[in-house]
Amino acid sequence: MQLPIETGARSKLKYFSSKYALGLTASKTDVGAKFSFIDGGNDPIKGNLDIQTTILLLGDEWGVQAEKAIYALRDSIPEALDELILGVEELSKPNLSPASCAKAAVNFRRCLDKIAETLEPTLSSSEKSAAKSMGEYKFRLKIFVNKKLSQSEPYRDYVEAELDEISTRVNKLYNLSNKGIHEDWFRKAFSLLVLRLVLLINDLLTTFPGKQKLIYDTSHFEFM
């Protein structure tokens, strides 16, 4: 004979499993007065579900951002998408060597080069001279950002800061890899770099008036 508390526990687990689609496989154990008026509200099952729900939401949001960047590149700057794909494929190799890391860094830099050449195709003589000291793709993209985001100084400064940071990381990882230096944290560092690169691409291409066919136009969080 099932006690009311046991019946409530089964019902609660079934409800959360169906609502959040978390693929729960936990079996019911003796939890005493859990989910009853005796329980003081300290609910570890709900806490775990909150954590899993947050993970799912963050995963959904990342999927939205990645898809927006990839489809925007496909429709506007396909050459840049090719370089991004090549870089990701290098990082997907099971045995990540210094040579693979260096190739990935080059692919990501070329991706930014292609984007910069499309968004800001023309430089004056003085700008070309200045670009040599800063790095051409970084210089071109800063000109583009200053033009397109001139009405929003805080957003412009944010995008420029992110561009500076990603440029530094690409160069640093390339230089280390090119010297044959290889450490366990490289894969993690490159993985985080790819995430930030995708977000930067979205920041840049949402201001680009070229043809874009995006599956998602808004953030996943806006549907919550």
C-alpha cells in the first residue's frame, strides 16, 4: 500500500520530468515527509531542477547566438564562414597538437579578415599606414564600429573592447602554438575564444545592412 506521501513524490517527479523534459532517470527513494505540509520548503529536488533548467536555457541561448552568426555569415560573408568552420574542425581533432592550434588561430584571424574586408572595404592612404601598426582587420573593424554605432557610444565602446580582447587572444594563442608550446589548457582557451568570437560576429553583423536570413531574430530569453 502506498502512503499519500509516496504518491505525492511520484506525482511530483513525473510532473517535473514532463514539464522540463530533463530526461530524469532517478528512481523514487524513501524521502519521508517530502512534498507534504511537514516539509519545511527545503527542496533539493526542485533546486536540482532549477539548475538543470538554467543549464538548458543557457544552452538554448547559445544555440540561438551560434545559429544567428553562422547563417548571417553564410548569407553575407561566406568566405568568413569557411574559415570559422575550418578553425572549429581543427579544434575538434581528438589529439590537439601545437600545429592544429596554430592553424585554428590562423583560421579565426582570417575569418575576422574576411569580415573586416567586407564591412570596411576601402582605406585611405593614411588609414592603411595606421592599420599596419594595429593590425588591418582590427583597424578596419574599429572604423566600421565607430561609423555604425556612432549613436550609441556605450555599445560602441563595448564592441571595441571585445574586439581588442579577442584580437589579443588570437595573437597570443597563435604565437604560443607557433613556438611549439602546447599545454592542457589550450583546448579550453580556444573553446572560450570561439564562443566570444561568435558573439562578436553577431555584434558586428547586426549592424551590417547586407542580405541576412536569420532563423532567430531575437534572444531566447525574450520568450520567457
